[in-house]
Amino acid sequence: MPAQHPARPAAVGSVATAPVPLPFKILLLSSALLLLPGCAAQPPASPGPDPSEPNARTPRVNYRSTVSGYTSQRPVAPSGWKKQNEQVAPAPKSGE
């Protein structure tokens, strides 16, 4: 098999136009992908007041409890299944 390697470039193309090695292609592509984001436009300025300004006015902060809507979910003793079923059953239609 090694004897076929010298004949390969002659069969594919001339030696003067030898293909670029794959690691070199990967290096060029990765460097281009790393440098392109630097050419992007600057992001727009924030629409609100400058956060570095110490005298900038800010909206008032109201306190809201994080546990205000909490209800206990502790286990309870089971009740009868008929009573439970009647509580969730749809209401009977009028006329039936």
C-alpha cells in the first residue's frame, strides 16, 4: 500500500497544486471565526439612566413577601371516595 501513495498526487492533480493540509484549513477557519465577532457593531446604549451615575433616579422598590401565597400541603387522613367523587363531578344539566 505505501507504494501507491507517491502515485496518488499524479492521479489526482499535478504536484504543483498540492492540496492544503487539513490542520492548516482548520487553523485558518478557526482564526477567522474568532476574529469576525470583533468586527460587529457596538450594542446600543441602555435605554434607562446610566447605572454608573450615583445621583440617577431609580424607581421605588416595594416589598413583596416570597411566602405570602403559601398554603400547607401536609398529608391528611383519607376521606371516603364517594364524597371526593361528588365534589369533583360535573353539575347535572337542567332538564335531565
